[in-house]
Amino acid sequence: MTNHRPHCVLYIEDDRGVARLFQKKLEQAGYVVDLVFDGESGLAMYNADHHDLIALDQNMPGYSGLDVIRLLAERGPLPPILMITGAGDEQIAVQAMKLGAGDYLVKDIDGRYLELAPSVIDQLLRQQRLIRERQEALEALERSNGNLALLNGLGQALSAMLNPKQIIRELLWATADIVGAQGSSIWIGSDEDSGEVSCQGVFGHGEVQDDLSFKLAPSTGLVGQVMQNVRRAIASPPIDVDRYPDIQAYTLKVTSLMAVPLWARNTVIGVLQVANKIQGDFEANDTTLLETLAFSAAIALDNARLVETLRRQTHELQMQNEDLEAFSHSVAHDLKNPVGVIEGFNFLLMDQAAARLNQQELGYLEYIDRTTRKINNIIDELLRLAEIRKRKVEPQLLDLSEIVAEAEERLSSMIKEYEAQIIFPSAWPAVLGYAPWVEEVWVNYLSNALKYGGQPPVVEVGSTPLQDGTVRLWVKDNGPGLTSEQRAQLFAPFTRLQQVRADGHGLGLSIVRRIVEKLGGQVGVESMIGQGSIFSFTLPRPLTLAERARTSKH
């Protein structure tokens, strides 16, 4: 019992003998019991300021137990009610619960319900106390509408910030102001192995200090306790000031503290703390305010950390990409001359010494020739990758018919070798792009269709206008098709289509992707096993006069 007076129970029961037994059992448990023997008398005697709980029987002369509950409900809020029914009357108990009773007991012949009554009543009173405390806390919060509005505004402001120091400065000032404290501080776990927490900022004397290096060992002070126990805590006078020597310099003499954990993604990342309540002591309402602030702060700080990590990783990746581009460009240039020398001398040997060489030796020279050509192709594509990344081009109106014809001419020997049939459309739409690059895309797509198509290859090319203002250009082959895993790996550097007739080095499709994206389009592939593949890319089409007029208005 936590109240200064014993709890008083009003028991309404028409059986006087049973009523006396009930009264005796409750008085042994420390309760005061008022007895009445009918519903009408119970209604007359009940006093909300005096009686903490009503226990009542159902079957009584005049008003039944259910009648009493209904009539009490008409007067106002019901007190905790314990319904006592006879065996087999559980349906009455259900009705009573629907009307507002908190619990029920069933009378049994051996009187066990009397033994249960004190604990059931104690539980009902505990529930009532919790409800009352929550209601009081809610009313206190409602009285603090100004703080709630400030909390909402602060939460939105913090969420919009991506600089951790800015978040901390705004948070500390607002926390002390909203809670009504002289000072505030925020602590973040700095080392998972050591368990230390470091102070990221302190508010006191009307200013924020965030260039600090304070650290606390595990479990030290209120902050350490909160980090270890992951629960809120309040420290009232006297405070062990030796534990907070550095903080005192900014928050005056510490007389009281309150701290709550900062939760982010189901992990405690730190502690938000306030010091020295300006008026009175820290109370439940202050804890609620601080926890709300901590919730917003933890999300904002975690988001800021994620953004900072993403920025750093993006910068590092960009630097690595630039280093890789520079390296590949340098290596490609450095290799081109010696490979050219090898190719030249090999040509001289094949031209001037062929008569003196046997078939095996000639085969070696032919292998060197094929390999140096392949190396030259790789070098050219590495240089092309670097050029596409660095070069800026202005999209121009393209003559696709001419560009596709040039690509076909470049592949004429391959078309003849594979005895391929290529089906072209009768007309091409107008698109925007950079002709040399778009030609490379067509050469790559067509050469892949020839190498990995059917036997013989039947290749169809065409275009499809899209509603987003672009044109989809495509190459369809009659090859074996690709699995979903193969499709997912395409367009990445050094990824080759399934080897069928020819070897490759895997840079072609990555060049295609870089070209198309640089020109404002997208690459794509559709394929099913046994049904061939359709490789596509999109390019923007020029605006019509009507579209330009609409665009200028906006």
C-alpha cells in the first residue's frame, strides 16, 4: 500500500454471513470495508472521495449488481468494480465487464474466492492507480501545449539538418529551455571496445560548448548508468560532484540530473542529459519531454551520420574512380607504342620470312598477330572509356540511317563470315545524340548479335517511340537467350556475353552504358532462354514546336 490511509472497499451483499466473512478476510489484508445489504443502500452509501473500490453481488433484492453498475455509470466515472457471481453465472460476469467492471470472482462452495479477493482487489487498485497516473501525465502534457508545439517544430528542424554540430547546438539550447533546466549535455558512445562515452556538447551559462574532449569510463556517473542499463535515470541531491568535474565548469554547480538514452535503429548510441531544474525537482512530465527530445535527436544524429558516411564513401569512390581512370588511361597510352612495335615487327616477319618458316612457326606468328590486335582493341576501348567520362558533347540531331549504315560497313567482314541476315526498317525517327558515340553503340550491339546469335544469325534492328519523350532503339537476335542471372550482370565492366563463337574482353557493353547515360538515355535487355535477346538503348527526340511552346510557358 502506498497511500497514507488504508484503502476503503464498499461491499454490497445481501447474505450477511457471507458479507461478514468477506469483510474479515479483507480487513486481515489491511483494507477498511463498509458493508451494505442491498443495491439501493449501496448506491446511497457510495462516496467517490471515500470508497476506493466497490465489490458487489449480482443477486440482491431490489437493484441487482448489474443495475447498480448501470446507475453508477450514469452518475459519472466508475470506480474499480469487482463483480462476485455464483457458479454458472459467468455470463453475468461478462455483462458486468462490458458495463465497466474491472474483474470478477466466482463464489465457490469451499470459499476459495475469499482467499483470492485481497490479491484481485489489490491488482484492480494498482491498475486504477496506473490509469490515474497516466491521466495526470496526459493532463500535464496537455497543459504544456506550448512545449509540445516547440517539440514538434524542433523535431522537424532537426530532421532537416545534416550537420551533426548544428544538430547538437540546436538540441542542447532547446532541451534546457523546454525542460526548464540550467544546463544540458549530449554524450555519444565513442568506442565499443572500451565502452567509453564522449561528451559532444554542453549547454550552460547561456551558451553551447561543442569543442570538448570529455570522456567517461563505463558505468561512470548517471550517463554511464543510463548507457549500461539503457533506461532513464534521475539523480537528486546530494550529487557526487567529483564525478562531473569538467561538466560543472559549464553548468554551474550540479544539484540534480536527469538522463535518457538516445535510441537509433534499436541501439543506444548515447545519452541526453539535463542538469539543475530551475523550479522544483525533475518530474515524470520532464522525463517525457526529455525522451521525446531524445527520440528526435537520435533520428537526426543517426541520419546525419549516415549522410556523412555516404558523402565520405562517395568521395572516396569518386577519387578511386578518377585514380582508376587515370591509371587505365596512362597504362593504355604506355602500352600502345610497344604493342604497335610488336605488331609491326610481327608483320615484317610474316611478310619477309614466311617462305623460310614451317607451318607451326607461321601459326605462332598468326597467333601473335591475333593477340596484338586484341590488345590494341582493349587499349582503344580503355581510352574510349576515359574519353567518354571526360568529354562534354552537345547533343545534335542524328541521321540514324547513315550511322547504322556506317556501323554495318565496319562489320561487313563479320557479316560475311557468319553469313548473317540483317533486317533494317524503312525509316528512322529523329533523335538527339553524338554521332561517333552512337555509332559505337550500334557496332557493339550488332557485333554481339552476330557473335552470339543463331547459326546463321538473323538480326533485326528498329525503333519504338516512348511516351516520356525518348525513342527506344533496339537490336533483336535469334540467339539462345540469356538467364536472369546473366541479364543482371550485363553492362558492367569486364562482363562478357556467354561465349559461343568468339572470345571477348568484356568492355564493350560497359562502354555502351557509359555512352548512353552520358547522352541522357538508358540501356536495357530483354531475353528468355530459347527466344533470343533484344538489346536496346534510348535517346531523346527533338521537341516539336507545340512541345517547345508548352515548355516555354512552364
